Amino acid sequence: MTHPQLIIFDCDGVLVDSELLSCRCLCDALAGCGIEVRLDEVLDRFLGRSMDAVLEYYRNGGRSLPEQFAADLAAKVRETFRAALCPIEDIGSVLEGLPIAHCVASSSALDRVALSLSLTGLARHFDGRLYTAQMVDRGKPAPDLFLYAAGKMRADPRHTLVIEDSVSGVQAAKAAGMTVWGFVGGSHYQMRDGAGTLRDAGADRVFARMADFWRTEQ
């Protein structure tokens, strides 16, 4: 797709290099509840998923998490982001003067997305066009969030391009009838076969550098 009506960006792992930071926080929080889980397991299970999906996973496994778990984890993630969060390399150049309508659709909470974009200087590129799983009944991999965002932006899903880094996000975009490019340039893919995984999930293209965003593949 060379001339989309709308580009929808995921936030974590696409705009900001946050996935390893947040997944390490989740590992530590789970350990505090007596649940030992490796970082690679957290990435496999929860990359691109909402907090509700995390809570549901353990509830279904008979390990309901404490009532304050989500709030305590969110506070730890905010502290970590303020100390270490960086934008994805070259994303600013992609967004600067982008002539196509664009927005964010993320599984993260709205306040976390807003903080991430503010800390990395990217908020000005979206002017409040932020949509999150809190706004729909079903999060990714259901198509609800992407369809909601397209509706708010008055764009045809068939002419919408999604940039995603997770299997659940790719699946959600395809279920919404959209074109999706998988991005594997985040630090969480340095030791993982992200390209193969996202292609298997249905990504129409996979790329690893934002500098190659518009480059035609040979």
C-alpha cells in the first residue's frame, strides 16, 4: 500500500522502545506475587496485549492477582519510563511532516501512551489522536480497536495501513481488513526471530529500520 488514507501506529515497540522495560517490570511484579516467569515467556504471552489480558490469563489459571496489582505495576512502569524510555530510532523523521492522516492505537492505558509520547517528544505529531484498548470491548487480537480508530479518523479500513510489532496486533489489523507492516526494530527483537513470527501472523511486510519506512523492497 503506497497511498493509504490513514496510518495507525501502535505505540510500544513501534514509536517508543518500551517493550523490554515494561516486560521486565511485569516480571518483577509477578515475582512479588510468588509467580516466577522468565522474560522471554512474558514477551511470548503478553507482547501487544492489554493489562486486562494479563489479569485474565492468571485468573483463568487459578492465580488471581491482588487488587492493587495493575495500579502498582503502572506506577513502576511510569517510574522506569521516566528514567530510561527512548523513541524508536528515526521515528521522528518518519512522523515529521507526514502528509497522511495518522493516529495511535495501543493496548496500553491512555495515560501511559500519553506519558510515553510526551517523554520522547513525539506527542506533537499526534495532537491527541490516541486510541486505546480502554475504549473498546475487546482488545487485540480482536479488530475492535483498529476499527474504532479508523472510524474516529473517518477512514476506510481497506485503505488503512497499520504499523505493529506484535502477533496480536498483526492479527487484529488483518481481522479489521487492513494492510499491516510488522516492525522488528525494537530492542525486544534483538535476540528473537521477530520477522518470521510476524510474517506467520499475516504481516504484509516486515522491516527493521524506520529509515526504511517508505523504501520499496526488492
